[in-house]
Amino acid sequence: MAAPTPPRHVTATVVRPLGTPVPLGFLALAGGAFVTAGLQLGWAPPTERHAVAAVMITFAFPLQLLASVLGFRARDTAFGTAMAILAGSWLVQGALLSTGPVPGTRHVLGLFLLVIAVSLLVPIAAAGTDKIAATAVIACAAMRLCAAGLHELTGAPGWEDAAGVIGLILTAAALYAAAAFALEDTRHRPVLPVGRPGPRADAVRRGTEPGERPEL
């Protein structure tokens, strides 16, 4: 009599769908950058610096932190790292700004902003040319931080104006990228160009199976 065949063990992998966190992160970045640019360019009086600090701490910081966590869960290390760094920078800037004006410039804040700008080169290098729109937004954020840091170190008004202008450019770029990635994620096809190379763009156009998603 033949021995009974042992049951085969079947391993099933369930992939939990996850929407792209890129629009959330970039919209939070746009909000923080725009109000900061308004303060730097004189659109908002210095007496409202506490309101700007509140926007940094209660809006930009938590939303970009959430986008960072979701980015790491979606295995997008470059985006998650960039959002985490920017989230921390909003918290530090907001905390220092909320303490009120101080004589001269803030050298510690200037040094901090410069090292954060340099730190963003890591996710920029990691992202490469896979998503040019997202990389351009992060690069623009690095330039804004660099200009703001130089203003804090030198006190030169020209650097403050430069930081404000770059902040406006960053706002527009972040809004565009957020719209492009949100439309692509909800319609499962490219709507606005985001600068993906050919093979990745073709993969997005073909769509994915249920439970799968393309790279962010």
C-alpha cells in the first residue's frame, strides 16, 4: 500500500496597495515654502513671524514626516529620506522662529540650513534621473535652504531676497509635481510629464496588476 502523499505547503504573498505619498509631501513643502518666501520678501510683516513658525510646525513638518514614513513603506528610499530631512528642517526653523527676533543673524541656524542643503544631495544622487520632476523639486529645496543659510550667516539682504525668490519657484515646482504624480496615481497612466526614462514610463502606461504599483 502506497504511503499517502503529504500535503504541499503553499506560501501566499499579499501585497497591500499603497498610494503614492509624493503629492502629500510636495504639497506640504509648497505650503511651507510659500509662507516663508512671503516673510522673506516682505509680503508678510516681521510681526507675523510667529504665524509663519506655526505653519512650519503644524503643517509642513507633520505632513512631510507622514510622507516620509509612507515613502519608506513604498520602498522609495530617496523620497523618504528627502521628506524626513525637510520635515526636520521645518521643525527646527519653526522652533527658532517662534522665539522671536534676535539681534544680528542666527549663525547656528545658518550652519544648520547649509548642512541640510548639502544633505539633500544624498537623496538627489539616489533618485538620479528616474523621476526628473521629483529630483528637480528636491534640488530647488536645497538651493532655497542654501540661500537662507547664507543670509543667516552673513545678514546680507540679497541672500534673503534670493531665498524668497527660490521659494516661489519651489512652490510652483512642488505644486506641479504634486499634481502630476496625483493624476498619474489615480488614473493609472501619465497625464503630466514627470521625466521618467523610457522603460519606466512604459511600465506606468501599461498599468499594474491589482495589489501592485509602479515605482514612485
